[in-house]
Amino acid sequence: MERYYQPEIECASQEQLRAWQDERLMKQVRNVWDNVSYYRKKMEEKGLTPDDIQGVADLHKLPFVTKADLREAYPYGLLARPLKDCVRIHSTSGTTGKRVVAFYTQHDVDLWEDCCARALVAAGATNEDVCQVSYGYGLFTGGAGLHGGSHKAGCLTIPASSGNTERQIMFIKDLNATILCCTPSYAAYLGESMKEMGMTPDQIPLKAGIFGAEAWSEEMRQDIQNTLGIKAYDIYGLTELSGPGVAFECSAQSGMHINEDHFIAEIIDPDTGEVLPEGSKGELVFTSITKEAFPLLRYRTRDICMLTREKCSCGRTHVKMCKPMGRSDDMLIIRGVNVFPSQIETVLLNHGYPANYQIIVDRVKSTDTLDVQVEMTPEMFTDNLGEIDRRQKELVAGLRSMLGLAAKVTLVAPKSIVRSEGKAVRVIDKRKI
Ligand code: DLL
């Protein structure tokens, strides 16, 4: 039988949902007009006042917010509450190295954890379950979000964080973890490692997994389900809107319900900004209608997606999004970490290298690899291997500090990277997702 964390909300009628959205949107627009001068200015530029927004039907009139706006307003420019009312920040990398910093009041944390609890309960979680949270804890939202959700769902929570695979497997086995939360690629890696250790699916106590933060295919879902002997559910979210739990999969495993009582979703044409009719493929845009500290109106996610209101067998009424089908910018997600090629370029230029480089991303044994090939200048060129090694290590350290990620750096001879006749081919992504 399908279980819900907040059935009266998750299965509310379309009319009820719309009424909540209309009312909350009007309140939110008034809130940002009164408290965030950045928004007031943007609205004034369009000749708008809060009275022009009487509900969801007027949403399209509002200006968009982009990552560039977040960068410009960094760090406090979009804050709608005094700092003394905020209890938490989370953060993710931005386009040119500057981070996106999102703020939360206690109320924001509470609602976010509710969203994650909805996802867990949809995957079958009860107070009989042991939930191992193997997303990273820290500035990344994965660990904290699912951790809070797991508490709310009443699970015994193991805050394992990411890494240390042997210890992960030991906890799963010894503490009988029944639910695993981590990135899909880490789930696949754990599955492979357990197989290598001779464990069969029936010896693994896990029954469900909540996997997200990066793109994964249906084939990957089948693989993970078979090796771990579980049902694997998708979960979507982004730091700017809270973190995981903006949308989650139910027993139907065919798209993710967007928590529409908190987020209004639109699909737009990424080139013109025009709102597209339901069922069209385009860029996903979200408006957070309940956030206190860091509300975003019409935030452009850059994720390409489709929405459907077809009736779902699980009984939930909230609109469903398909798995994101790509991005309308050049952001890569490597081992769950958001990486912009421009960040890599910044590190290279800061170390005196020319902008002749290639970023090669691959997936080896379920783990993403990042290989940066960089041309030396003729002045740097040397056959002294010790010197080349020193330079490579210097760049590895620079990239680690910019991205928080281990990369391999290979210095190559001047003019050895093939020049393109058109746009430079900076990124070769060999992963089959
Ligand atoms: O990845 C939040 C999260 C944590 C989601 C744990 C799910 C589980 P960011 O680091 O800000 O936040 O990255 C957000 O990741 O715009 C998508 O491009 C991508 N993304 C997130 N979930 C999925 C998913 C977290 N299920 C960016 N499938 C988003 C595909 C996803 N891409």
C-alpha cells in the first residue's frame, strides 16, 4: 500500500494546490518587494508592483533570476530576512569560482526536511528502517537534507557521509541499513565493491535507495537495482531552492513529483524566455513560494526537462518532472560536484598557462574521472620530468582548491592540442548517461 508523509498535501486536489500557490505567491511577491531591494529594482524596471501579481496566472510577468544575479548579489543581496533570523547556509560553486550561498531560517530548514521526508516515505521508509546517508555532509546539501528527512520519517539515521567504501559496507552489513541515500554513481560503485567481496543481493539488507544530484539513466537504475537487490528512486533538487527534495520519485518510478505546495514550476524556451505549454521540452524554472530567508522568483535552473500532469498510480497529485535531459549551459556534474569549464580555465590562467586545454570526463568502474590536458608555453617546455611533475602537482592542488575535486593533470607539448576551426572543443564527455 502506498504510504505518504503528508497525505493531505501530497494528494490534495488540483484546485486546492492552485489556491495555495496563488495565495503564497502573492505573499512572497509582497515579501520580496518589501524586503529585497534587488527584487524591487528588477520589478520596477519592468513597471511592476506587487498588485500586478494576483496569482499563478500572472507569474509570467515577473523577471527571471539567474546564477549571474546570485553572483552579483553575493553574498547578502537576495536575503529577505535579517541575518539574526537565519540559522544555516549551504553553498555550491558558481560560474566563475564565486560560490552561490543560500540562507535558511529554522522554518526553511523544517520545510526542506519535510520535502526530504516525503521522498523517503514514498520509498517505503518507516520507523523500523535504518537509513544510511552517504551523501556528502557540509556545504553540499545532500547530507544535511536527507539526514533531516530521515529523522522526520523516524528512521534510525546513520550519518555516514561520502567516501570510505569499506566502512560504508561494514555499516550496511553490521547495522542492517535498509535505505541508502547517495549519488547514483556512488551506489553503483558500492554495488560493484560488494559484488567483488562476494556478497549477493539477498545478503545485502538494503531494500531501497534514494539517488540524485546528478543525471542517471534507466539502464543505470536497472544495474543498481539488480546488484543491490533494491528499488532505486530518483530525487532532484538544487542548493538555490533548498537542496534535495524539490522533486522525488514515488512507487511508479516514472518521473518525480514536484513539491508544488512549496515550488511553482514552469518550462520556458531557453533562448527566448517564453513560457511553453505543458508537455513541452524546455528549461525548468522554479519559484519558491514558502522560503523565508532566500526566496527565489522564477529561478532559471538551466536543466532541460518536461512536465506532466497525467494521473499517477501512487495517488499523488503534484505535477511530475521527467529525469533532467541535459543543461542549457556548460555545467558538468562530476562525482556529484558542479563544475564549470570556466573555473578550470581560471586556475590554468592564474598559473600562467595559455587557454589551450582540454577537459576529458569519463566514467571508470562507476566513478567519474576528470582529466585536464594543458599545453605548456614554449618557455615552460622542458624535458626535465621532475619539473613537469612539480608543475602538474601544482595545478592538481589549484584545481582541488577551486573545485573541491581531485583531477588528473597532464602537461603536453606546445601546439599539441588540436585547434578547432570553429568553437574550441574544451570538453570531451565520454560518459554514457
Ligand atoms: O545536487 C542537491 C541534491 C542533493 C539533489 C542530493 C539530489 C540529491 P546542487 O549541487 O546545487 O544541488 O546541484 C543542482 O544538480 O540543477 C541538476 O543539474 C543536478 N541534479 C540534481 N538532482 C538531479 C537528478 C544538488 N536527480 C543541480 N537528476 C541541478 C539529474 C540532477 N540531475
